[in-house]
Amino acid sequence: MKNLKIKNLIDFLKDNKIDFELVLNGIDIEDDFTFASVKSIVKKGIFYLENVESLSKFEITNSVVVSNKKAKTNNCLIVVSNPQLVHYKLCSLANKPIIFEIAQTTKINPKAKLAKNISIGENCVIGECEIEEGVVIKHNVVIEDNVVLRKNVFIDSNSVIGAGGLAWIWDENGNRVIQPQMGGVVIEENCSLATDITVVKGSLSENTLIGKGTVIAHGTKIGHGAQIMSEVHMANNVSIAGNAVIGNRCFLGSACVISSSVKIADNTIVGAGAVVNKSNEEEFCTLAGVPAKVIKKNNFDSKPNGAPKPFKNK
């Protein structure tokens, strides 16, 4: 983990025009500190606490604490209005710089359109696709034909983008007739996909869409022609069936299932393990259960368990 001095934190706050007050409480500004969580206390950490009054519950000493007010303590305090948000932003200082290179073990279709500043890891297969600047693809990833990855997309190891789907009907003799899958996938800018994710390409003329700023956790599967709008969060092992539509800024809990062609309104929270088999087009609702039902409206008025509070413009 990268070590930082208090000066590095202060410079970041000033550069990003974040209002703060520094209370050193005897801490040496030249000491080194590292980002840490209150769930795993370390020496000389950089922590955050929503309420500084809870500091006595933790054995945090000689560290940096981002919190909401001043207090008598042997820790340096960075006092801000939203400690969690500021701490998350500060953590970007620990990010390693991206090295843009393509591994020699990766196989690339000669018709692929690749920007200059991209990174592709070991043993990937890159089809006849388009990859824009800033894209990072980790190891053992397959990008099939007719896929577009917009700027700054991140795809972690062992994922498949543009996999073949399956749509079929019975003929008059009871034989299965399969529809060809000839569409594509568009993943818009600044999306982040974790490991072992499959995104199925669209059928015929349609594309499967992953909207800008969407983040998808490990193991999620997305069916053909699904339309995922902007800034969606999917927890691990979500299953989205073909042609489902997920609105902007939705949060889909672990292992939930969205049935085929179901539409979910903007700013919906879907609980872990829920099965959504009917459309819900009212914004700011929380759905839970099997089958899923609305258990809360105006879900922006309190923080849910295990999910960020939905964002609503004032």
C-alpha cells in the first residue's frame, strides 16, 4: 500500500477545492500514513468516521482521521462535511499509474480498431471490435466481433464480452429452430466490469448496451439486447435476461434476477436475491422478494443497508 504524508492529502484537498480544517493534535506532518478501514485497524492509518464521537470505540492512535468535527484525540483530524465521500476521493492517491501495453500472448484480429493508449493483459482474444483510448483489459478476457468499448472502460480477468445468446422456438414438428445472434455490444465510457462477467450480444440488428459509468461486480450475466442505462451498480452474480431495461442510477443487489423484457425505472434499488418478473416504472422505489414487490417508495430519504443512498437533486 502506498504511503502518504499529510501534505499529500492537503494538496489533494486544495487542488480539488474541498473545504476542510486540519487539526494536527501533535501528529508530525512528515510522518508516513496509509489508507485503512476501521474494520481492520492498522498503525498510522488514514481512516474516516462519519461521527468523530465514535472514535472512542476504535483503537485508532497516531493516525489521520477524516471526520465531521474537532475532538480531543491523539490523531490528526481532517474535518469535512462528508467524511466518507472525502475519504473515498483521497483514496485515489493510492492508485497505481496505468501502463498502456498489449501482452504478446494476446491474439488480436487484424481488423480490430484499437486506439493507441490501451492496455490488454495476457492470453486475451480480441475480435473485430473497436476499442477507444484509456481502455484497460486484464487477463484471459474475450472480446468478440461487433463490440465497441468506449473511453476508459475497465474489464477485469476472465470475462467475455459479446458472447452468443440463445433464442429459439418449436416448429410445427416439435423441432427447435434457433434464431441467429448477429448483433453487438456497446459499453460506454468509464464503465468498470469485474471478473467472470458475460455480456451477450444482441440478436439480429440490436446491440446490448452498458451505459456510461456503470459498475458491475463479479459473476454477473447480461442477456441479449439488454439496455443498461447510465451509472447503474450491479452487485455480484446478478442475472439480467434478454431485452430487460434497467434505468439510470439503479442499484441491483447480489444474486437478483431481472426477467426478460422487464423495465425498471431510474433510481430503483433491487434487494439481494429478488426476482423481478414485472416492470416497475415508478422512480425511487425499492423492490424485494420473490416475486419482487415495492417495499419502499422515496428510497432517497434514508440510507439502505448494503447500498449507497440514492442520489436525488435538491
